[in-house]
Amino acid sequence: MSSKFFIDPDIKKAETLPADFYRDEAIFDKVKEAVFLKAWQFVGDDSLLPFEKYAHPFSYLEHFINEPLALVKQADGEIKCMSNVCTHRGNIVVQQSGKQRGLSCMYHGRKFSLSGDFEHMPEFKEAEDFPRPCEGLQNFPLEKWGKFIFTALDPAFEFSDVISKMEERIGFLPLEHFKLDSSLSRDYLVNANWALYCDNYLEGFHIPFVHPDLNATLDYGEYKTELYDHMSLQIGYADDGVDCFDLPSGHPDEGRKVAAYYYWVYPNMMFNFYPWGLSINLVQPITINKTKVKFISYVYDHEKLEVGAGALLDKVEREDEFVVEGVQKGISSRYYQRGRFSPTREQGVHHFQRMLSEAINS
């Protein structure tokens, strides 16, 4: 199968990605390079780095890209993201989270500053053309949004553009007071291609058929999708009597009853804002037909957890998994090739699949 894809810009004419996109290993590998190496990823919040001169090791998209990185909080409080691989023989430099006077590789004693600059290497006095500029630890882009930390290896767009667009609607929320609730945060293993999970998230078309409880809280007829560069927004308006946001004067949705703002950021991050707080969903590929979905909950108002569109998140997730895993089985059929988009209900899926096809084709 050709690895070139075409999604017609006109949703009224467009066909979906072919089934081979989701089942061809060569395409899956190409997605890793063309999509995820150029994407931003959520790392965590600033509680990972409680003090100055503190380092935290992590893996960029563990089980998929597995790039060893480290966050390091400088003496002045700035956070840097850098390679966690020693430039001598490739050992991991920061083995565990903790305070650091400097960064030192335990294998042969190569030392780096907290900003990743090369400082010293034993037994290298006779080495010619040493040290070279590449002896330091490579730094990578890092963005903070309130307490939240994001990084990228070779980003194709500015994450600040995404933040500014989200803040147009949720900027009134006190994100600095949102608290991580580990009891509500969990990982799900979905036996399906990562992009099928995103396809499902990006449309409310299935809500009346798959999510009876969620459908009872939302006004399906008013459900709305807005498209932006590198992201999209779905707005769930509330039925009468359903808990909704208390929107300030001058807000773009002033006078409307909004139950939820569902933001998707290309290619695999979801930021779901409810009156009780925020559920971050990270869709992380493992294999071509196995995906880990991380739910990370930040709570602002515990009293609203059990009401409205943000209630029963685990049940909604299980319902989504059942459908997505069914689609994974279905696209293995030799008789299914590709479908069409609903012009009124699948704008987000069309937008996502166009972005994927353009990234792969380039």
C-alpha cells in the first residue's frame, strides 16, 4: 500500500483514512517519525520539581519513542529539559529524582552543570580536539502553562499558540488552585490503534448511541465543534438542571449553559474542563494495536465531582474502549476499506485525519 494519503479538504466529499493506515506496521513506524517526534507532550506539573537544583528523569513517550530526558530546576527557579544520556558512552545520567549540586554520570565520572553544559571528564587530558561543543547534554524546548509542564523533541508548532487559544475560553479558571487527585487518575490499556481512540474522541456523533448517562446531561442538538491550527474544541452544552460553568461577563459563551469544554491538541492530548476541574487524557501508542490512555485528574471543586458531564468518567471510558476495540476488529476485515464523514458531526475527525495525512506525506 502506498504511504501517501489524501483527505479531501471538503468534508462533504472526503473519504476517511483507509483501513491500512491503522493496520500497516510500516505506516505505524512512519507515524512515529513524522508525527510524534514533532509533537508536544505533557510531562506533569511543577510538583515534580519541589526545590531549586532538583532533577527528575523521565522517558518521552515510554514504550513508543522511549527517549530518556530529564527536567532540571535551576538555581534561579527556571526549569530546563535536557537529554539524560551521557555524551561519553551513553549511560543514563540522572538515575532518580532528587537534589543535585551538578549532574554527574556514575559510569566514568563525566560532569555537567545543571543547565547541561559539559564541565569535566577524568582521564581525557591527552584527548585531542576535546571537549567539543557536542559534549554537553542537548536541551529541548519546554513550555509551562501555570503549573503544567510540556516538552518536545523537534516541535512542528509553537505550544504557546495552543495555550493562548485555550485561554480564550478557560482563562477565567484558577488553574493554579487545581490539585492533582491520584485517586481519580488511572491508566487504561486499549486494544486498538492510538488513532482510532482519537477518532472516537473527536466527535460527539456517538454520544446518544454509546453514552446514555452522558447523553442525559448534554443537549446533543447544540453540541458544537470548533477547529483551529493543531487543535480543536468540542463544547458540550448542558440540558436544563445540569451543573454548568459560572461564566464571567464578556466570556465568548456568556449566557450559555456549558457543561464541558473538550480540547484536543495534535496529535494525542485531551484537556477536558468541567465545573469540578480538569481531566487530562494522554493517548500513548505502544504497538500498532495497543494503546495506553492516561487519565490525570486535577480537582478544583470536589462537591461537583459526581454531577454533570464530568461525572462517571470511568464508565464513559469503558464504553469508549468497547466501541474502539470493536472498530479495531472491524478494520481488519478484507471487505472494509474506508468510509465517509458526516459533514455536521465529524468535523473534528476530518480535521485530525487531514493533519495526519499531511504530516506523513511531507
